[in-house]
Amino acid sequence: MALLWQVTKDDELDNATKCATIHVMDSILDLGLRDNVTEGVKKLGILMADEIPEEILKLVEQREAARIARNWPEADTYREALNLKGYSVEDLLTALKSVNLTLNLTNFLIHRVHSTV
């Protein structure tokens, strides 16, 4: 892994050489660097907006409303409800700050954490 990092930072190597070297290293280490991005995201359990059930979106909206109101215990209750249904929500740095409750899914990563739901 350290060698892979050195390759990416080496100013003496051109980008084509770096890319080829990293691809060869990936074929040996099987890190998935050559995988399709969409497939990689799915392997991480991150859902696309059209894959999130309506019930989960409603809980995320309610949680965000509680966060905007700074009602942390209620927001935590919604987070736990999501976890019990097999989902987790990761707030991103661009989290909503307005009182507009229209859910903007670019502010969250919603993960599927259990396969039993």
C-alpha cells in the first residue's frame, strides 16, 4: 500500500505510467480500483436516491427537521429508527441549514447496513 501511495505522489512519473502501474498493482492486490464506480458504490452499501424506500426517506426528513430545530434527542430517535430498519445516515459537510424541509439527498449518504429488511 505504501508503494502504491508513492506511485501516486511521484512527480517524475507521467500520468499514463502512474495509471498503468496502479492498474497492475490493483490486479495483484485486488483493491477494486479498476471496478465500475457504480458497482463500487453498491458494494459499499451506499444507495442511489431512486433505491431508497419512501418509508426511509420520510424518517430521514423527520430527522432533518429535528436537527434544524436543534432537537437532538428527537433526531437521535429517528437515527435509531433508521438503524433498526437496516439503514444508517451519514451527514455530509453541506448539511441543510435552512427551514426548508425539502429533502436534498446530496446532503446525506444513506447506507443499507442490514440485508434482512
